[in-house]
Amino acid sequence: MLSGFASQTKKSNAYEHHYICLEQPEKRQFIDLFIDAGCHIIIAPTDDDLIAAVKTADIVQIEFWNHPILIHLLATVALPAMRTVFWCHSSGLHFPALSVALFEKAHRFVFTSACSYESKEMRALSIHNSEKLAMISSGGGLDLLPVADRSISHKPLKAGYVGSLNFSKLHPDYVSLLLAAASPDFKVHLIGDETNREILEKQCRELGQPELLDFCGYSKNVLEELNKLDLFIYLLNPTHYGTAEIALLEAMAMGVVPIVMDNSCESHIVEHGVTGFIVHNAEELADVVGWLSSHDKERIEMAQEAASAVRKKYTYQRMEDEFNALYDGLLSTEKRPIDFISVFGDRPADWFKSFVRDAECFSDDGHIQLPQGYIRHAMYEHSKGSVFHFQSYFKDDQLLNSWADALEAMQ
């Protein structure tokens, strides 16, 4: 997403963008795209590098989510006065929650989905602070994707899913939801990491459908995989953290008809009955799969409508235009220093806990009382700003260690 946006802004040159990657990336392909586009990029900067970059910048845009390195930087580096734009890549609906104090400190706070306006914090926000808010989707470049040929249907229809198999993102009841639609020739091809494969395979066996899921593994060419699919069965945890849902947008752009749950994020993307289907339970999922399997003409028309809708709406040109308008309005404001410790606290355990809506969940004596329901799965993650994620960076924080031990015991 950012690499495509970088290429777009480099062509128009309305604003000069410099990029800072706070640590060495696990995969370099996106860094290479920045370099190929002629963008200036700093990787794993020192504190002095950061301070110098902030000092010379007219606007500092922070790609924001609760990553331990980012929060550590904001809370510990004495950054100079700056004009800030926070572009937030988590919804704030569940975990991680977003602090009203951060909205108050920022010059502008930009969501990546309109669903974020539905959070508890947003509903309680004052009119003054709400004027700082905007929404710019991080979905872009959909118009640049190759156009898929949807004139030929597979028999039976091929269904798939692309993305994380962590249960903080994938619906924990994915297998049982699929079961109502299962038939001898029905299976879902799972494309991506194979986290939780053993658990999912065990669920399939216990429910009498051992062949229901086909684990395809990570693919470097997701578009090629999408080109093989007819249906995109994208059933997510109702408390997931996502916003733009790039995998869903790419599937729609490639003419794969999406079926999603009635979660707020997905409901802002899929128009029910027009560009895909929104279902509430297993029975509705089974009805939709059955209807699509017997209505090829209507399914192909819906695939074409989905592709047309997202290709028109989610472009890098649109993204740049919206940001340029925001930047233009921001340049007349004064730079100012920001006290991030007052937002996040001054120790790693506080940094993690600042994103937990219910402070009683993680107590200062090391005990944990997790909330009930699907949100519990987010706490068991080893990335995505979880206790384990913060502990991996701050191994000497005793409170993080206590919480991590308690979580391991619960699992």
C-alpha cells in the first residue's frame, strides 16, 4: 500500500515524501519498491536520525498502530515540535482501543475505515476534537490490477480465503460456519500462513469433513491464486482489528464474489446483494453458497459489479488527492511538541495497557482477567501489539513477563 502510494506521489511531486522504517524488514520486496520509485528511505534510524528528520519536515505522518517499537519511540525520544498526521491502521472498535488523549495531541488523526467512527471513544468525543478527524482508506491501486476473465465458471465453484489464520482475524468458528454449506465436492482453499493449521484440521476431522479445507500456504503471487477462485469466503472474527481489508478488496477487484460476516468493517466495503453478500450465521452462508452455485449469470454480473466498484473507488490517485487536501490545510498550523508519555505512560507495560479498553483485564499485581467472547483470541496473539509482542521487545519488564506467564497458563 505505502509503496504504491510512494510511487504515485513521486510522479505528481505535489509534496516531497521521505520514509522512515523503524527496524529492518523481514522481507525486502516492499523496500525495493520504494527504492525503485526513487524515494528517500531510512531504515532502522538512530534517535539522532529521527530527530533530524522530524526537525526538517513540514509534516510528520505516523503510520499508526500499537507496534512496540513505534510506541517506544514516541514515549522515549525527545522529538522536536512538529505538525502531526496519524494514519491509523487499526479500527479501535475492540483491541487495540484508541485513546482520546492521542486525538487531543495530534494535529490530524486519520482513520482507514469509516467503521472507526462507531467506537466507544468516538461516540463520546467532543465536537472540537472531532474536527481533527478524517477518513482515508489505505486501499489503493485496485485500478492497476489485471482484469480477470470471469466468463467461465468452475464446476463446482472454487471457494477460497486469503489472509491470516490467527483467530484474532479469522473467525474462530470458521470451520463450523462452513459446515452448513459443505457438500462432497465443496472445499475452501486457504492461501497464506499456516498458523493454526493443526487446530483447523482437527476441527474438520471432528465434524466429519476432513477434506473441507485445502491449505495452500504462502504465495508470492496472490493475484494468480485469486484468478482461480469464484467465491471469497472471508469470515472474520467479530472483534478483529482490521480496517481497509486489502485482501478483500483485491479479491473483489479480481471478480471473486465475496461472502463476509456482518462486521462493521466489512459492511462498509461490501454492498449486500450488489457487490457480494453479508451473512449473519451458518444457515445464511449455506443459502448464499447454494444460490451462487445455481445462478451463474447473476454471480458473474455480481463479480463484474464488485470489480468495477472497488477499481473506481480505491485508487492511489484518490488517496493522494485526499492527503494533499489534508496537508494543505495543515500547513497553516503551528508546529508543537507532543508529550506522548501522558498518552502512553513511561514504561513498556503501560505502553501495552494504554490500548486495552478495560483496565481491569491486566492488573498491576500481574494477574489477568480476560474479557469473555471472541476478543480473547487477540490476547493470545504473538504479534499485533499483544502482551507477547511487547514482551519480545522489552524482556526485562517484570509486569509484561507476569502477564505473559498468566496468558500461557490460560492457553
